[in-house]
Amino acid sequence: MSEATLERPIDGGCLCGAVRFTIGAASKWSAHCHCSLCRRAHGAAFVTWLGYDEDSVAIANGDDTLRWYESSPGAERGFCVRCGSTIFFRSQRWPGELHITVANLDGDADRVPQAHVFWDSHVDWIDLGADLPRRDGGGA
């Protein structure tokens, strides 16, 4: 994987602004996820995630509005109870990582997606081009 660099912290948040976060380190990876749970949680054909060391992300004001939902055994999705935005994902499968949706960043991501994951679950009504590897399951 290519190394990303971070010149300054990246801010982001939910649609209504009730949940805000600041990322202080470069991402570890980026991928488009096509699993059925991401599609349902976001109401989209796929979700683009960035993976970070969890301790590099500071959630500024989510105490009252950020909730975690166990979407599958050992995995949780963090969302705003006010506007419904799903922002975060964490799992025992990737300990110490916090995954953040690219769409919830205030600016640009520090890297482009490197793969399509859970390709075996993708919807066939969207053309995604052929420039990224397509992997069944979650291996990035």
C-alpha cells in the first residue's frame, strides 16, 4: 500500500454537525466496501472508508449524540442520533482501528481508495470501472 502523509489535522462530522471529530495522523488504507451491512447502513451501493489508528482520532462533541450500534457480532457502527449519519465503524477483526467514511470528512482524504472489498456482495446496477482490484470478503 502507498504511504499517505498528513500535513495538518483533518476535521469532519455528521450532517447536522452535532458529532465532530479531528484526525491527527495519516490513514492506514482506503477502500470501497460493498458488504450488505454497509449498503443498508448508508443507503448506498457502497461506502468508501478510511482506516485510522483509533488513538489518532479525537471525537470532539459526540457525548450526547454519538451512539454505537452492534451491526454484527464484534462490530459496531457509530452514528449521530440527531441526523442519522453513520460515520464510524470498529470491529474486533481490526483491533485498534477506527474506520471513518470519506463522505464525512470536511476536506479531501489523504489517499485514494486502493480496492473494492466484499466485491462478492456488490450490486450489479452500477458500473465502477476496472481500475481497482476486486476482492471477495474484507481483505484490503
